[in-house]
Amino acid sequence: MKPIIIIRNLKKSYGSNHVLDGFNMELNEGENLVIMGKSGSGKSVMIKCLIGLEDADSGSIEVMGKDILKLEQEEMDDLRTEIGFLFQGSALYDSMSVRENLEFPLRRHTKKFGIIEDTTPLVTEALRNVGLEHAIDLMPNELSGGMKRRIALARTLILQPKIILYDEPTTGLDPITSKEIIMLMKSVQEKYKTSSVIITHDVDCARVISNRMILLVDGINYAEGTFEELASSTDPKVKAFFK
Amino acid sequence: MNTVLKISESFQSFLSEIGDLSYFSGRFFKEAFKRPFEFKEFIRQCYQMGNRSLLLVAVTGFIIGLVFTLQSRPTLQEFGAVSWMPSMVSISIIREIGPIITALICAGRIGSGIGAELGSMRVTEQIDAMEVSGTNPFKFLVVTRILATICMLPVLVIIGDGIALYGSYLVENLKGNVSFQLYFNQVFEALEFGDLLPATIKSFFFGFAIGLVGCYKGYNCKKGTAGVGLAANSAVVYTSMLLFIIDFIAVFVTDIFYDL
């Protein structure tokens, strides 16, 4: 399998706090890579560096053959259409309806999609994928936490990305909704053949969805392997995650 | 020693804030003339800002016209100069009171609204979501809002001035039996192009200041939900201060032109 993301020796500090201290990662095409770590271990910072929301201090981040640290803004924006990002809090635009939330990225990427006169079929299709076709005219404040997460996933999918980054997709959800979201992520991956980086604390999520896992401790890859390999590790720091 | 250190730190942070605001304003000019233009959002913002502030501006303008005339009348009567009332009121309102009062109201209404809205979008990662979807959030959120305040403030000032003059006319009509036609004839006789133009130009700058500071505070909002309140609050405080500085400069420059 060909790597679609390669991160080498990534470093990021805030003052004297070294959040990432030489992090390395490779994501292969069609793979689901789960990254686990304690709060404050640098998972979210890493994923934000990966999408260009945070500037890395040093190291290299190569996405689909392009070093994102050297890209111009316009090139970065074009590349971002190939990367979906599901935020922990869903981040739906609360002044827009569900339809407008989904149309928003679609109307602004004429380079990729051309000028779309009628976006309804695409919006409906994206909503059907997450089972919320009926919510098309609702406002975000009328949606439950689980629904918001699904709509956010639909908004991510509408740009047909090759890579999806999930930032704690099940945090704050009840166990049943969490399971639904995990199954949805799995079905999306199977249907669209996307590659995913999933940041989570949720062991069930990691078990179901991961092809490979990285444990991030103190800003470095502490351990790496499949779920079964890590779950059966005797290292106390690794075991602590699976208790 | 501690006090000196604190003063020096505050001064440093003040200068750094001025620098950031200047950079933010430079970015606005850079982005405002670059394609694609978010025309639909600009119109929506114009409507929102105009519509949301119109009633407040109208009521305040009306009351200012009434009060100003009521307060000035006894003094003018003492000097037998009541007939100068329309001229005095119109010049005061058009040149100074109308623009500055409308701008202060809009700083409270629009500036704080922008600060809170963008601040809340920042802390709930909506701005980040726009950025990762490959859209320029600065262009969509900031440029449209600043342009809308620049365009709408002069309109609101003109409406506010008109309503204030009508309020003044009502007092004159009730107390001095002055007709509508006579009152406004005197108003337009007293007013010159040189009164209207600086006031209108000044209003564009007021609009720019309101939009710029509101957007700057909201867009750079930190510290979670508490930061949203702080962004809204400081947007009003900084804008009000900036409005008086702009007003002073505008009056100073206008005065030079009058002397010429």
C-alpha cells in the first residue's frame, strides 16, 4: 500500500511546553489509523498541524505527495478539498440551515466541482449517507449531539475527500449514539474507500475501526501496531489505555 | 519597581494590540479587492446591520431632536433668537451630533454583535471548519462585515439626522407654531454642502472603525466562552474610543478646510 500521508520528526512547542517532540506517522491508502493518547499528549495539535490550522515548528508533513509546510495558501486550499475534518464539537455553522451548511463548501470549490446550479441532489445524497435526509431544513440548534456529528460528517463527505481526519468523533455522545457513529464511519470508509486518521480515547471505537494504532505519549509515538498487538502488550503505559 | 514593570507590560501589550489591529486592517484591504467576492453575504450583512439598528437609531435620533430643541429654546428665547433654532439645530445635528451618536449606538449594537458572533464562531471551531474546507474565512466573515458597516453607517446617519430634525420640528411646531415648510426651509437655507460632505465622509470612517474593531476582537477571540463576552465588551470600548479619535481628527481637518 502507498502512503498517502507521511509525517517526519514533527515538533511543536508552546513556550517551554514541548507538545510534539519528533512525532512520526505514515497513513496508507484506504487505511484507518487510530491515534490514542492521554489528554494533553498532543493528538489534537498533531491533527491541526496536519491540516494546516497550526504551524509546526519543524519536521515535514507530506500529504498526497505535497509538503504542506511549503504550500502557498491557494495550493493549501485546493489540497484541503481532498481532506475532510470532523471536529470534536461538530462545528456546524449555526447561522445556516443544514442545507446551507452542506452547500457552503460545495459552492466555493468551483475548481473541483464546476458551477453547480442545483445542489439539492448532492446535498440529499450526502444526508442520505448519514441517515438524516429529513433534517435538510433544520437549523443546528434543533439537532441533537449525535445528529450534529452526522451532519458534520455529511458536510465532510460532500467534498468527496480522499482522507478524513476525525477529532474524537464519539466524545460527549451516549454509548448507543457512539456505536452508531462508529458504524457510520466504518460504512463511509467502505463505501468511499477513504483513508482516515482517527483521534480517540474510545477503546471500543479503536477496536471496531482501526487497521493500525499509534499510542502518543509525551509528544512521541510510544507504541505502534494493530489493536490486538497493543491490547496484549505488557508495557504498563500501553496497558493503561486498554483497562 | 513592580508598578513600573506593570505599566511597561501594559504599554507593550497596548502597542502590540495596535500592531495586530494594523496588520488586520492591512489584510482587510488586501482581501477586499481579491476575487472571489462574497456578494451575497455582503448584502445579507447590510440587511442585518441596517435592519437591526434602524429602530434604535430612529428612536434615539427622534429623542435627541426633541431634547436638544427643548433645552436650547429657553436660552435662544432669552436673546430673542428663537428664529435661529432650525439653523442651529440642523448644523449641530448634521455636522456633529447625528454622526457621533449614531456611530456610538452602532458600536454598541453592531460592533458588540460582530464581536460576539465571530468570537463564538472561533471558540466553537466554526472558523476553523471554514478554513479546513478550503474557504477563506477572513474573506467570508471579516471583509463582508467591514464593508457592510462602511456602507450602512452613512445610511443610518442620514436617516437618524432626518428623524432628529423632525423631532426638533415637532417641538418648534408645538411651542412656536412653526409650520413644516417654514422649519425645513430654514434648515436647508442654513445647511451648506460643506456641512454635509465632511459629516458623510466621517460616517464612512466610523463604519470602518466599528466593523474593523468588532471583527478583530471576535476573530482573535481566545479563552473559551468567557472570551466571547470579553470580545463583545472590548469591541464596544475600543470602538467608542476610536470613534472619538476619528471625530477629533475629522473636525480638525474640516476646520483647516473652513479656514482656507
